[in-house]
Amino acid sequence: MENVSTTPIPDMVLTLDKILSLNLLLGLILGVPANIISLYYFCVLCKGRDIPTQIYRRICVVDLVTCLAHLPVMVSMWSAREPVLFGNQYFCIGWRILFRGLQVSAIFLVLLLSLSRAIAICFPFTVLYREAIVWSFRAYLLFIILQNAALRSEQIHVYNDHDVFCYEDLGPNQIYGKIDDQLYEIEIGLPTFLIIISFISSVYKLRKSDLVPNGQQSTKKQASVTIMIVTGIFLICNLPQCINMLLWIADYDNMKENSSPRYRNTFMMFYTWNISAVQTVVLSAYLSPIVYFSRMQSFRDWVMGGLVKPGKPIIQPGSVSSVNVRNRLRSVDSNNYVTPRNSFDNPALHSVSNV
């Protein structure tokens, strides 16, 4: 595949490429095994079927594939920005579709995670149904697939050593390119805006909560703080891409010809898209397992214990399952009255029924 850029690459850029590519290498040697371990923990060891646990499982999958998918970018950065793997047209098309799919999937999953926790904090009596969350995610993926199928057929894919990855060129059908860019900004900008709103609402509500909560409130608060940390890191790593797309759409013609003042700076010319669309995304992908390890006691104990499978399933603190267990234990009152909720788990009831 031909390189569409004709700008000479300064030696300073080639040197800085070696440094930045270490971030992508770290995604491989740290992000891949860490996300595999996290995925095993949430899928096999955590038996909770609450919404956050379900979303964590999908985030681990997206983060795992993200760390692997940016290997071609690292190879090109180590090869003086030559296309290398991107030299194949079909590989370029497949990689670009995967790139877009991973990005919008990650944003939508964090949106679901942030919204579910914000609703639980601000509206504690609202019941969220897991099936609705799952089907909304599937519908969103279907929308992305149909959009890509409709627009990708009208564009060609090219490699540019300014970005060190493939992208869709406008070609003769500029209207399709403009529509695609605007839809792309909506896909990443609107969910990001909603994530910011839910993040601020959660922080504000938690700061107004009791300073000395009881045990159950404490575990829920810890789970909420963990989700907010994951959300905050994701926002920091993905906001640059949203800002870049806004600037691109606002100054579309000049940006396309690299004649905008923003592109006359060497650093902006060679790194504005590479850092915002690749480097920070991989950074977010391998930072998430570090948050799980530092915030989740059961996950940390399991890892520090040598990844040995425990004798009984792990119930994540603050999850719906752990709350149900506590409620079941408390459902027997002082007169030993057994409620229908725990009738099948109470030995005293079985002894009465056998008499």
C-alpha cells in the first residue's frame, strides 16, 4: 500500500517513536496477561450476575484485544514509520474496522458502567435489569456494523506515516467522508459527555453521603469509588480523541490538506492522532487491571495467593449477590420466623416439615 504522506520525517520524530512504542510494548507484556487474569477472575471465580460484573467481563475482552490490535502500529514505529503490516490493503481494511469497533465498544461499555453506578447512587430504589443492558449493547454493536457496511464501501483505506496507522480516505466521494466523520464524533463524543455527567453526579452524591457509613453502605461505596476511578482514567485517556475530532470537523478542509496552523508544528503533525487515538487508548487498556488489583480485595488476595482457584465462588463486595446473601441471613427475625425468601435454606423449616 502506498504511503500518502510526502513530508520528510525528522530524526527527532524517529527517536521519539522508539520511546512511545514502549507504551505499546507495555500493553503487550503487561496488558495482555493482566486482562487475561482479570477476565478469568470475573468470568470463572466471580459468580455474581450483577450489572457491574457483567460489564467488567466485557471490558476485559475489549482491553485484551486492544492491547493486541496495536501491535502493527508498534512495528511501524520501530521501522521508521514504514507501512510494514499496513502495506496489505485487506489487512488495512480489517484493522481499521477492528480499531473503530474496539473504540466505540469501550466507550459504550464504560458509559453503561458509569450510568448504572450513577443511577444506583442517585436513585437507590431504581431496579436495573441485566437483560436490558445486554440487549442495548448488542443493538449498539449492530448499529456500528451496519454503519460501517454502508459507508466503508464508498471509501478507500490508506496508510499515512503522520498517524502510523490506516484510515479512510475521502477519495472522490467527499460527502461520505464528512458524514462518516460526523457520525464518528457523535459515537465517541455523546457517550463521553454522558459519562462526564454521570461521573460528576456520582462524585457529588458520594461526597454528600454519611461520613461514617455502616458495613453494607461501606462496601457499596468502595465499589462505587472503584467504578469512578475506572471511569476517570478512561475519560482522561479518551478525551484527547474527542477534542481532536471536534477540531477536525470545525476546520475540515484545512485539516484535510494539512494547511491548518495546528499541523505546522512538528509535534502536532506527527503525534496529534497517534497519541490521542492509539497511545492513550492502549494506556487505558492496561491501567484497568491495575485498578482492579489495587481496589478489589478479593482479586488482590487471589493474585497474591498464586492464582490458586478458591474452594468456593468469590462474591464481589457491593454486588447484588453479596447483598442478597446478607439480606437472606437477616430475614430470620428474633422469633425465628422464617420468611418465604429463605424457607428452602433453613434447616429448622425442613425439620418441622419432616415431623
